[in-house]
Amino acid sequence: EAQVTQNPRYLITVTGKKLTVTCSQNMNHEYMSWYRQDPGLGLRQIYYSMNVEVTDKGDVPEGYKVSRKEKRNFPLILESPSPNQTSLYFCASSLRTGVDQPQHFGDGTRLSIL
Amino acid sequence: SQQGEEDPQALSIQEGENATMNCSYKTSINNLQWYRQNSGRGLVHLILIRSNEREKHSGRLRVTLDTSKKSSSLLITASRAADTASYFCATDARTGFQKLVFGTGTRLLVSP
């Protein structure tokens, strides 16, 4: 089944403890991105990647890192999480680079930083 | 920065009625997409309309685009309880940057 898989789905952790949210797609998609969703603010893009080893900042990249060493994986890294990073996170992918492509979303990761 | 703004923020209707949601955006676009999000789940792509198109249909969905007014509407006909979800528009911006910008969404509640 074609899908975008995020792990974990839920995580409660403490300030400063490094964490990684994994994202994997099995559709051989070139383009992958991370969003956070907050009440009243909608979805905001954190980082995106147009292909392997090609990443760039979105609208809210501060406090986050990403890497794209393989086409299928695009992990989101919080080196030193803070409470303002408590949010619902989504990974998305599309077949090709280009915003005319339908995005396929994972089911989300709910992070709580205490 | 948000490009699309949906209106209304929330909409409550009865099964069988039509639901109309609107999206306004600020800058010129190449295309506009609509997505649905069921509670606690990821977004699901519904339809994409390009800037040179005025109307597009997919099943019970009808999307219009008015580039002169910088607005789009999503019509769901003969709504069902299963249509209860949040609906988002997403636009690109003709800046060359490869990203979509999402609005804050319309919450639709369809009561049996």
C-alpha cells in the first residue's frame, strides 16, 4: 500500500532531550516536506527536500534539523526541544518537485514538550 | 506567511444539504489545491485546479477559481455525515519557491 509513515505517533518528552521523528515513503517520491499544525495557525512548513541531499528551509525552521540521505526517508530532528515546539507534525511527499503535485501526508506525530 | 484564508471558519449543515467553502489568497498563483483532514489524521488531497482553469469537478466536489478576485470555492453537494472534516486550500506563489502555503481551514460538521 502506498503510504507515508511517521513514527512515533505520539511522544511526551522533556525540554532539551534530543528527539527524532522519522518519516518514510514507499512511493519513490522525490519531494518531501515537514509541517507543523497549530490551532489558529493552520499548517506551516518547516523544511522541505527536493531530492536526496537537497534540503531547504520552510517558513518556521528554527529549532529543527532535517536530512535526506536516502530517497525514502526524511527524518525531523529536534536537537534541544522546547515547549513552543509542542505541536502536531506532518510529513508529506509528492512524486516530483513542484507545487503542482498532490501531496501525500502521513497520519501525524503529536509531540508534547514539557 | 499564510497565502490562503478559508471562509467560513466553521460550517454546520444537515445531511443532504450542500456545503460551500471559500478560499481567498493574496498573490498570483500557478495552481490551487483543496485538502480534507479528518479528526486526528493526515490531510488527503481532493482536487487541484490550475490558474488557467475556472471550474473542476470530482464526484460530488466542484471547485471554482476566480483569479481576478483571487478566490476559490469548494462545493460539496448532497453532503453526508462522512464529509465531516476540516477542509484546507493550499496555494503556491509565483515566487519560484517550491512550497505550498496552507490556509487555516474550514471545519465542516454534517449532522445525520
